[in-house]
Amino acid sequence: MKHFWVVGTDTDVGKTFITTLFMRHLQIQGHKVIPYKPVQTGEVEDKGRYYYHDTTTYLKYSLQPIAIEALNTYSFSKPASPHFAAELEGETINAHRLLKAIDKLKIDYDTVICEGAGGLYVPLHSDTTLTLLDVIEESTLPVILVTNTKLGTINHTLLSVNALKARNIDLLGIVFNQFEQSALEKNNIDTIRRFVKVPTVFIEANRTIESFDDESILERLMTYDI
């Protein structure tokens, strides 16, 4: 299997949920898979227990043993844009370090699923113009774009698609997440499909991770050969 990014049009569109679905889907098929979150922010406190939602989700739902240290490179406690969260802790995100980690994982695993932070233009550095999009471009890996179906998604999604196209980054497909089947949402999906000719799937609202184990809904996004 190949390696790819799961990126979002914005924060809180369900990137971790979709990353975890892909992880389990490929694990069920017998592939050795690692999800990788280069930068995560926003440490969660629950009754004296501190953790990060994204990597904890990977660990909770993985069907294979996965090395905790391989899941992430930078973690910052403040729920903020990576550049500012890093600045608050006196750290600087090094793009070369992220790319080196990805290359190492590509050797050790059949599939590496890299999950983005926020949207494509999220800044990673306080003193330069380095963004997540720069790291994605440098990695030369293709992308699956996660978006929602609510009001505003047409603009957010088309802008994200055009940003990827401008950098010659391969877009494998679009996942519409948290679809509640309203007329507005159906029209949003149809409109985006009219503008963007890539495979698409939609995920209904309130589904659980485990409920997808016997479905092949993601298969149409996995038929690439890069």
C-alpha cells in the first residue's frame, strides 16, 4: 500500500475520525499501518489524566500494536495554531524533522497516514511563512481532503482544492463528514462535485468508528496507484 495525508478544510471537521477509519480499514485488510500526527495541540485534562485526543484515538482503536513514540513529533498543551502553541513553550517546529520522521515510517510500515493540523495554511513557524501546506508539498504524498456539509463548506472546500492544485499535490478524493441529510447539505455536496472531479464519499452524522468495520465505504478512495 501507499502513503497519504488526511487534511481538513478547517479545524474540527473530523480529520482524526477519518484517519482512524482508514487505519482500521487497512488493518482489517492485513496491512501494517501507522497513523502519524506531525504536530498536535490542545492537551486534554480529565480527572487528573492528561492526554492528546488525536494520538489517544489512534491507540484506542488500532487493531494492531502501534508504537506510541512513532505517532507524533511535536505536542503542545495550548489549544492553538501550531506556530503559537510552539512559541508559548519556547519551541520551534522544524519541517525537516517532520519529513525525516515520515520517511522513516515509510520504511517500517506498509502505509503511513499523516494527519494534518487545522487547515492547509496553518502556520508552523512564528518567524517564517512555513505552513502545513509546505510540508505536504515537500513530502510529495497525495492527499485526502476532509470537509463538512454545513453552510460555508462550498467556499472552504473549493479554496482548499485550488490550494492543492496550485502546488501540484495529488488529491485522491474528498470525504464529506457529519452529513445530516438536509436539503442544504445535499445541495452543497452536489455543488462541490460539479466543480471537483475526484472520488467522494460522505459519512453520516453520529456514526461510530466500529460501525464501519464491515463496510467498504472508503474503498473507492483507496484505488490509487502512485
